[in-house]
Amino acid sequence: MNTISPHADQHPNVRAMQSAGDAIKGRSLWEDARRRLFANKAALASMIVLFLVLLAAIFWPLISPHAYNDVNYSAYSVAPSAEYWMGTDVNGRDILVRTMMGARVSLAVGLIATMVSLVIGVVWGATAGFFGGTIDNVMMRIVDVLYSLPFVFFVIILMVIFGTSLWIMFIAIGAIEWLTMARIVRGQTLSLKEKEFVEAARAIGVKPLTIVRRHIVPNLIGPVIIYVTLTIPYAILAESFLSFLGLGVQEPLTSWGVLIADGANGLPAAPWALLFPAGVMALTLFCFNFIGDGLRDALDPKDR
Amino acid sequence: MALYTLKRLLSALPTLFVIIAVAFFMMRLAPGGPFTNERNVSPAIEANLNAKYNLDQPLGMQFISYLGNVVQGDFGPSFVNRDFSVSELILQGLPVSLTIGIAALMLAVSIGSFLGVMAALRQNKSTDYAVMAVAMAGITIPNFVTAPVMTLIFAIWNDWLPTSGWVGWGGIDEQGLGAFGRSLVLPVITLALPQIAIISRLTRGSMIEVLRSNFIRTARAKGLSTSRIVRRHALRAAAMPLISYLGPASAALLTGSLVIEKIFTLPGIGQYFVSGALNRDYTLVMGVVIVYASLIVFLNILADLALAALDPKVRLT
């Protein structure tokens, strides 16, 4: 009599099937996405460039022969040379090390402000989307109203009131950028909630919290990551915008916005003091945008 | 339509109220009053100053009287520019800001939509890639980079355009129309660049979608020429997303004008706003924020109304 073995996983055929399964396994969503991302040349190049900028920002100020706030009046407005690779500004400060110091500050503001917006946006959006109904209506109505406010002006008021500290800037910029994040997360949660696989999970008795953890959150990560990569350049831009106007990072600390403002002020004498920081900033922003686009292509299964 | 217009206008009131309230109470959150930083002010004088500017009344009363004044167009005296009221300063700056703002908007819409249509008609060809690359650059590079760099190229290395300064409508008689125009070129172009980029992307996207639709195929089948199809049929449909973008576009132009007015030393309200923020001139900053916010809200309504009038798919509720 042909009985089904209670230890089906030990049946030779099953084992063979399993090992075959092992061989073709490893095409999870993430692995697939990574493969596609690395196949995207613009995104790959951007990741390499961004990594190099990050390394330079971290280590160059440590090993540079010049300090970023070293004022050298015997070498002001020096053109790029062997001594000063990017030249010096009108105060005789080395542009290269200042650009890298600026990169530290600008990238830190970009990352931290984005994290602030991520936390607020995901919590707000997921709550609204998951509960739906009146809660959703009220919460998203608030987002709509905030959207119509000229937020940059309120950030400027904040900076005027509380002084121009870095922390205020993190929070203020994060507070502008969370709105879009909340909308994206809410939309995703709403549609995911109604998906068949969630219904199936519910039908076989999976607890709501487990559904959120196992099914909703992993599917949210894709769009959130894409939007995070696209938010970082906006946060950097917002910081530079404020610093350019003199309302952000203050001397002697520097950032790309401060350097560009300084470079623009010292213009006829030292164009390199404008062009190098502006170039590095533009390059970084391009990289973030290309990576964001690459991630969008890699993570969107509909686009396969 | 009239009812819808009225409804939209009324719905703007709460938004404006929130803006004024937030601006007012945020300013009052500021540590210290506007006169605490001044040296040698005896308590009696400070009390007098506070009484003069109504700062000795309860906060709620201050807000109500401020609100009443704002409705009448009175934003109070400027704390820093003592001889001027905020309304005077804003009225001085508004023509400058509006001139460059409107010129930049017209430039952005005309060039942006032209580039977008060109890219859509030659989709996935070199024209398309070139336009999209330029658009990417325009979106990525902010105008506080493009403005000084273009000044360097066109005004310092080549003496084609003035580096800064404002001729203004009043200066046309004195310095000629040429000087007026030349003084506008760099500010308007650098202000418009990011919007040109965004509008060209937007137009390309909606144009490609429209060109695939059935009524365009019908027009083609009828034997119409491409230029006629684009002008008479496709553009009209493809312009809808563009119209709804005009509200956000003008908001972005206002924000950009802060930078542009600073770089080119134009005496617009953006300039007053930034100097007011740096000098903690609370009344001036609030006045400008309220004017900006009202402009943005009003322009958004205008864009909505235009969309409702032009797009049969929009239902008025």
C-alpha cells in the first residue's frame, strides 16, 4: 500500500526537489532589485561617486595640510595650484578642505532632516492609512492645509526666532519634507490593506499586527526608500538655500550654501571659490537623483 | 461656475487665517521682545515703546487688533526701518518682485512647454534625450548656483550684461529701454530655469500620453498635418496638468526670488524679507509672509478656476 511518508522531507524525490529549489532560489524581491540597480550604469556610477565624496568629506579634513578655518592673508584668492588644489578664497582659506567640511555639514543636514521627515511621515501616513475613515480624513486634511502654506517662510521665521542652530535646521527642514512622505505611505497602506495576499493572510487567521509586520511594512519599504533618496537632495538644497541667505549655518562652521554665498561675494577675484563648491554640490545632487531614479526602476515590480 | 468661484474664495479664508495666526504666534514665541536687545533703554522707555506698539496688552487682544489692521492693509510700523511702515516697504518692493516674477513665469511657460512638446514629438530620439538631460540639470542645480555662475560668465568674463542693479520702470526714461531690458535678463532667466525644467518634463509627459489617445489617432487618420494636430488638438489636452502646476510654480518663483533679489541686489520684497529676517524685524517679516501667502493662495485658486473652466473632466463640487 502506498502510504504517504510522515517524513515527506526525507523522501529522496522531495530532497531532490528541495535542492533544485535551493539552486533556483535567491530571487527574492531585494536580490532582484539589487541586480537591476547594479545593472543601471548611471545609478552605479552615482553610488561610486557619492561614496568617494562621502569618504573625502570624512577623511580629507583630517589629513589635509590646511585647516578649514585657517586664515592666511599672504595667500588670499590664490588660483588652484599644487599647494591649494582648489585655490583659496578672499581670506586665504583653502577651498578644498572647506568644500569637504561643507560636505560634512550639508550631508549631515540632508541625512538627519530626511530621517526626521521619514519618522514623522511614516508614522502619520501609516496611521491614517491603516485606520482609514474619519481619522484618515482629518489627518490628511491637515496635510493638505500644511501643503498650501509657503513652508520655507515658516522655516525662516523659525530660524529667526530660535537662532540659527543646526538642530533647529534639522527639525525645520524635516518638518517641511514629511508631508509628501506621509501621502506616499498612506496611499500605499490603503491599497496594500485591500490586496489579496493580505486578505489571504487574514483568512488563515494571521494576527493584524503580524500582517502589518510581515506584509504591509515590507511592501512599504520600496516606495519609502525611493522617496528617501529623493528627499535627501531636497533637504541639502533647503539647507544650502537658508545658508546662502545667511539664515542657516554660521561662520566659522561652513556648508555648501555658505561657500557658494562666499564664492559669489568674492566673485571677480576668486571664481574658483564659487565654481568648486558649486560643482561638488551639483555632482552630489545629481548622484542622489540618479540613485533615486535607479531605485525606482529597480524596486517597482510593475515596471519589470 | 460663479458658485464654485465663491466657494473656492471662501475656502481660502481659513487657510489665510491659519497662516496669519501661525506667523503671529510664532513671532511672539521669540525669546525677548523686539526692544530687549537695545542698549540703554530704561524700563520706563521700554514700557512706553511697548505701549506704543500695543505690546503691553494680552496676547489675544494683540492678535485681534493685528488681524483687524491686516484686513485694512496695515501691517504696522517696521521695527528696524523706523521711518517706514511695513505696508510702505511692501508697496515699494512689490512692483520689482512682480516684474521679475511675471516675466520669469511667462518665460518658463513658453520655453518649458515648447521644449516639452519637442521632446514628446521626438520621443526616445536625441532631441528628447537632450531636452530631458537639460531638464534634469535644471531641476537639480538650484538658482543660487546658476545665478552667480551665469553672472560670472555673462557679466564678468564677458561684459554683455550688468552684474546687478535695478533700472526699473521709472528708470526707462533716464537710462533707456535697453538698459531696463538688459538689467532684467539674468535675474529673469536664472529665476525661470528650474521652472523651465519642471514644465518641460511635465509637458513632455502629458503630451506623450495625449498623443497616444484615440482622438489624436482619429485626427491622424483624417490626414491632418502633425503641426495642426499638435496646435489644434493635442496642446489643448496636454496643457491641463500644466495649468494645475501654475499655482505651485508661482510659489516656487516667490521662494526663488528671495535668492535672485539678493544676488542681483534688486529692491523687491524678497530683499526686505531676508534683511528683515536677519535684523529680526518681526513686523516686516510677518507682513511679507502674509503678502506672499495670500499671493500663493490666490494664484492657486486662479489655477484651479482656469482648470475648471477649461477641462471638461473637472467636476465642480
